[in-house]
Amino acid sequence: MNDYETVFILTPVLSDAQMKEAVEKFKGVLANEQAEIVNEENWGLRKLAYPIEKKTTGFYQLIEFKAKPETIAVLETQFRRDERVIRYLTFRLDKYAAEYAAKRRNIRATKESVKEN
């Protein structure tokens, strides 16, 4: 199983509930393919670098997971079929990128624990 990271942008016209439902759909696709979700981050509504389909903003979502290479084809097919997805990018993390992602998660977790105290 390889480490992967996918970032996808959802259309900004979705309500909060619709956005969460779309994210759950893609997490379900990963679960059906026996992928292990390592990390999930909602980056929220952000401005796009350039207009896509006459939209200038979108909901960004990041999911880090471990899966077999065949899982990526299934996931990206679902991205293409869903009209709520504006853009997506999935890539395999090499050992250095995986170490960096783990470090980033740990830093983020410590910042959140400090905020709670």
C-alpha cells in the first residue's frame, strides 16, 4: 500500500451540509476500496487562482490515505462523474513527502491542543 494525498475543490454554491455530504461520499469510495484514511483537512472556502466555470472561489478539501494503486482510478472516476467537483489532484507521496506530511500533522495537532488549554 502506498501513501497518497488528494486535494479536490468543490463548487462554492453548495450549502455546508451538501459540502460535507460530498466529502463523505469520497471517503466512502476510499473505504469501499479498503483504503486507510490517515488525515483529513477542510481548508474552507478559498479564492481560485483563475476562474473555473465562471466561479472564482471553491471549497478545498485534503485527504491523506494509504491505498493500493488501483484505488486511484476508482476515486478519480468518481471525481469526474460528480458535477460538484471543479478540480482534483491525487498524487503518491514518496518517503520524504510522507515524513513531511507526518511532521505537519504533528505540528497542527500540538497547535490545536494548545488552543484547547
